[in-house]
Amino acid sequence: MSPATTVLRAGLSRGLIELRQSFSGAELFGQLLWPVVTLATVYFLRDREFQQSGFTLGTLILPSLLGMFIALGMIVVIQYLTAEREDGTLLRAKATPHGIRGYFIGKLVTTSGCVLVYLAIIIVPGMFIVDGLETGDVSSWLTMAWVLVLGLVATQSIGAALGSLISSPRGAGYLALPVMALISISGVFYPITALPGWMQWIAQVFPIYWLGLGMRSALLPGDMAGVELGESWRHLETLGVLSAWAVAGLVVAPIVLRRMARRESGSRVAGYREKALQRVG
């Protein structure tokens, strides 16, 4: 068996084990909380019409929320990395042959699995809660599929790169603040065309806007593109931007992870734990 196959199998096995643990015991409540709260928000907006368009806010924001949850996989990866750097998990992975690559694959599997569960919790009941979603067309599901795959790779690989640069869970918490600010200007909760032009340009640099746009193009009728920038779903631009972020993440993340792993040692892990105990104290 080739080394690449061995690493892939080890990463898949590790990721599936961690995914199962994430949805068992006390972890289950935390995993289900935000998707359920989000679904409840959609429910309360199901009858509120958007600007006499004939569509409710619930219908408009549900696809965008799917894109948002894909993007939040970046934060999940960062949290995993900073926590497991502190408790020595990353150091143990470094000690095994090709351990860092297997660790990275495992984290992608775990986080992607979590994101898929979140999306299922939202989209399956959402199809019965709100009206006007285009879910009966094969092309809708195909669009969702390629946006989902590119989004998972792009956001999580970038998350791995950023997580390698942050030394503590507290730092990961601080990083969540600019991510939430980006979400707020990315057309998730309200059409981006209502924002000032400079905010629109900022939002279009990052994948969150394009993930929301891609999901809206998959699930909303074609005439709803009229509220988007350029009055178009811009599939080619969505494909281009998400692909660029995915390639950049896949190139940068392994390099940064390896450099971080080379710096890890038993004394550094002991220092992390001492700082953690001081925070608790």
C-alpha cells in the first residue's frame, strides 16, 4: 500500500471516529443548538414579506444560511487546532509518520461531517416551513453540490492555515469576531444591494458572500436574481472565486501546518497547559 493511501485511510478513519464522538453524549447538545436556533429564526420569518416581492424573508435567507454554515466550518477547524495544539494532540500526530497530513485529512472529514449535519437540520424541515424553494429540479441539487464541495475545501483549508498561526483558544475566539462582521455584510440576512458600495466590494473578496449567492441560485427562482448585484446569479464568478480560495487554502495550509508542527515540543505543550490553568484560575 502506498504512503499516500495509508495517510488517506488513516485520516478518514480518524475523522469518522471524531465525528461520531462529536454527536454523542454531552457534545450532542452543543452540536445541535445553533442549527435548531437558526431553523427557529427561519420559522418566525416565514410570513414576513420582503418588499412586496411575493417572497418571505424566511424563503430568502434560508439558502444564505446554508452558505453561512458552510463558511463557519472555518471557525470550527480553527477551534479544533488551537485546542488540540494546547492539549498535545498535535504533538502526538507529529510523532507518527505522515501524522500531520493524516491529522489534516481527519479534521477536514470531521468538520465536513458536522457541517453536513447542520445543513440537513436546516434544509429538510426548511422545505416544509417556507414556500417558494426550487427543490424539485436536478440542476438545483447539482448547483448545491459543487458550491458545497468548493466551499468546504476553501473555508476549512483557510481555517487550518489561520489556526496554525493562533496559539490559544482565546485567540480563536477573537478571530470569530471579524468573521461574524463579514457575515453581516455578505448578504446572508438581507440583500447585499442594500449596503454601501464599499461594503459590497469587501464582501465580494471573501467566500462567505459567494457561498450564500451560490445557495440562493440553487434554491430560489430565477426571477429572484433581480435583487442581486448585476441582477444575475453569476455562476462563473462564484466558481472562480471559490476555486481560487480552495486552491490557495490547499497550497498554504499544509505548508503552515508543517512549520507549526516543527516548532511543537513537550516543553511548549507544558507551557500551553500552564497558561490554560492560569486562565481557569
